Amino acid sequence: MKEMKNYTIEAVGRALTVMEALAEKPDQGVSELARTLGLTKSIVFRLLYTLEQSGFVHRDTERASYSLGYRIAVLGERVGREGTLMHAAPAEMDKLRDQTGENVNLVMRDGQRSHVLATRQGTFPIRIFAEAGRYGPLHAGGASLLTLAYSSEEVIARALSGSLVRFTHQTETDPVKLRETLQRIREAGYHVAVNDLDEGAFSIAAPIRDAHGKVIAGISVAGAMARFNENTRAQYLEAVQEAAATISAKLSLTRNRE
């Protein structure tokens, strides 16, 4: 009988073992993981660093510990079961695109970046859209700034520290003014961004909440400023808020069933 070749890649196997260990016990340091897995600390560190760069592991800099990153949740949601965000959102995204003709984006915060989970391309000749899978800043953009507004104080402070990139002449880079904007977003329950990330573009975003009422994502319509006026603003805002509420209700309904 012909012997089967071993096609396994040792580094991949070790990386998966690290993630399984963090799934069983979050907030472990390099030394603890090395002891648990029987690997050297240098190997474990390199594995963790690689996984962190891809978003599969999150590092708590204050406690020097590691937990599973957001990318794990994204992949899990894409596998999907009824009620997960990636299962609940597509139909509402399609509906929102059909109602407005604009591009629709589903965005979540991933550490100190925004992450476009899914998009729907609009029907207008001139379109402004983000590519699914793209990462962006938190301090500019409709859904990006909205997700930041509902983040913890620690996340907000870190996002607004240091030098903030100016993308257009209307990009706000003053931390004090940005905090005021974040407060207004929380009070209003939505965010309208104009020319702050892409010149000549607008974005209207509303929050999506999980079964516990926590904001986990933002859904937005984005388009060219040539189509932006008081009427479209009101119509789009109502449609976006309705889509966000429907997705949130689906998530809540599934939780109640469980």
C-alpha cells in the first residue's frame, strides 16, 4: 500500500492550537501559553504576533495578555446560523440599496480600525463605495465614526490620541471637537458624514445592536454629494434607521428563542 504523504504545515497547526487554547482560556500571557502548549516562548510570541496582525488575536497592552480577536467572530458569523449579524443583515442591505439606489455598507470596529464586513453596490452611474474586507480609520466616515461613538472610553481615548490623518479639507482632526461629535452621535442615534473621508461623498449611518442592546456594528448608505439634499437626507436617514432596527430585532429575536 502506497504511503500517504504528510501535507500538514507545522506552523499552521501550532497557530490553530494557540487559538484553541485562547478559546478555552482567554487573557493568557506568552509564558502561560508556552507552558500549556509545550512550546518555547519565542515560538509562541511569533505565532501570537502573526495572529494579531491578521486580527485573529487581540493583545491587551496593559496586562500583556492575549485573547481571541474579532476576525474569529467575523468568520464564525460568515459560517452563520440564524440570527447572527452576517445572516441577518444581507436581506436588509439589499432592501436598503433598492430603496435608495445608493451603496450600502456594513461596518464594525476591529481594534483601532473600522472594518467593512459587506457592501451592496448602488445603481447610480456615479457611486461611492467601500470594498468588502477593507479597513479604514475610526475618526472619519459615517459608520466608522458611529461605531467609535459607541465604544468604550479606553478605545475612544486611544483612537483620538496621536496625530490623526486628514483625508479631506473637512476631516476633523481636533480630539476635543471629535469628542463633541461622538457625543452628538450618541444623543441623536445616527451619524451623517459629509466630505470627511472622501471628497464629494456623504454617508448616513445608524447603529445595529445585539440581543443585549450593545452596539456591534453600523449600517450606512453612501453616495455622491450631487444627490444629497434635505429631501434625500430625510428619506435616507429613515431608511437606514429602519434597516438597522430590523437587523437588531432579528438578533434579539434569535436570542429570545435560545
